[in-house]
Amino acid sequence: MHKIIDSCSFLPTPEALRQWFAIISKSEAYLRVFWKGFAHWADLTKEEYFAIIDGRSHEDARSHLIDRVGSAKSMSAAQFVAQMDEGGIQTAVIHNSDCERLLGVKPLPYEYTADIARQFRGRFAMLAGIDPLKGHRSVEELNHCIQQLGYTGLLVVPFRNGIPASDEAFKPLYRRCQELGAPVWIHSTNNWDPRFPMDYSHPRVVDKLAIEFPELKIMIGHAGWPWVLEAVTVAWRHPNVYVEVSAFHPKSIAEQGFGFEALLRFGPGPLRDKVLFGSTWNLLNQPMGKILNEVRKLPGVSQDLADKWLHHNAAKVLNLT
């Protein structure tokens, strides 16, 4: 049994928590859909949480919750690494995001995450969330992150930049990642912000990108739900495309009608080398090790297959030794 690579994790330091919540809570819909995770980090009961959400203006509620998130249950990087050890996690894939232009939230410096990764060598892989609309500066930042700071690849969350993942603005970044052999993780699930189309993240976008960039390693983030069959098909079609499964508890994945039937049907066969699992534990309110070890209990998942999904595939895609 190999130690786990958590392909979609989260750094719970005070600074990272506040920035994460400041971004995601820009949409009131996210405050309501993911209330359990936010209430947990703010150390509030359901009743207390919704009293804040329903009793104040959106901006006032955000400000109040940001003050609580980041102090109530945050932890140091060392405490987080200890939690990783308890769960059998070898490496956690963490990221930061620059969506200041659209959302007005100042990003954490790329150096912040890199400094933590340097302190705990081998325990973190980093994906850089870069604003593609900065023009040539975007590629300069990508080069700096990967070549100087040790980032592994690129994180793309299209609706936070207000454009689809196929927009021409992203393509210089994709091209540079292809040249560097660096992978790209693309948010390919529904977004809950009604201001932006769901199609910004549809797996069909990844299909077109894989044709245009045939040597670019692309991870379909969050398994493309609710378009899991399409995500599976795109990964099956293209040797450079992988399915990253996170934001859903493995026990839910096994439920009939939840939408993951195609993954469980084709995952053990044609996709055995194409699936990576991440915990997204910050939203699921459970330790990352507990979440990821549930993968071993999925129907049809042998020990060998679990090792691939929890370690080998991620090590290959993310260039981890």
C-alpha cells in the first residue's frame, strides 16, 4: 500500500483560509450551498450561521464571517503536516488564485505558498492560479512560479476570471505549460454562481483543448460532475487528459443516481491509469485521510487500482518522484 497523494487539498493556515473564504463567498449562492463547510471553519452552528447570512447585507455577512474564518479553526503548516501524517498522506496538492481583477480580492503572494513548501520539502505540490487577462505578465508569472518557486503546474477556474477555459487569453499559459511539461488542472464542474454560465467548465471545452494542445497534461477537475460520462469519455479519447475526482465524498460516489456510474463502470478498465483522487477536505468537514481511504471501499476497486488512483497516477501527472 503506497502513501496517498491528495490531488486537491487545501492549506488551512489563517492567511490561506481568509483568502479562500473571501473569494468563494463573493457569491451568496456559495455561502448557502456550502454552508456546512463555512459554518465549520467559522465555528458556528447551523442556526448561528444562517442568522448571520439572513440577518445582514451580503457584504456585512461576508466581512463578519471572514473575521471568524481563519481564526476559529485554522492551523499552522506544521500542524497540517502532522494531520497529513495521521492520514497516510505523502503529498498534498495546494494552490492559490489570482481573481482580483474580477472579484476584488487581493491574492496571496505566490511566494507565501512556496515558502511553506520549502519548509516541508516533498510534502506539497503547488498549482498556480494566474489571471490570464494580464497579457504577457501572465506568462511571466507562470514562468516565475514554475522555474523559480517550484510550482508544479497551473490552476484554471474559469468563472473566477469571467471567461471560459477555452478563451484565447488562457492559451499562452497552456502553450507555456506544454513547453515546460507542466500539468493544468481545470475546474470542470458546475459553478454555483448564477452570474456565470455552467458551460465555462464543461468537459467539452477540455476535449477541444486536448486537440489543440496534444502534449499538454490536463486534469478535468472535480470529475466534470454533473457531466461525469462526458468527462470519462474525454479522458478515454485523449492520452493527455485525466479525471481528477474531488469535492465529493467517496461514499456518495457509490450511490446510485448520484452521477458517477460511468466512473465506476470504466474506471477499473480503460481509465485505470487516468483517475486521480483529491479530498477537498476543507468543504467535506472530515480529515483528508478518512475521506481518501474511503476510495478503497468503492465497489470494484482492488488494492492495485486504489494505489493507482490514490498515488501512482497523480505522481505521473504531477511529475512527483
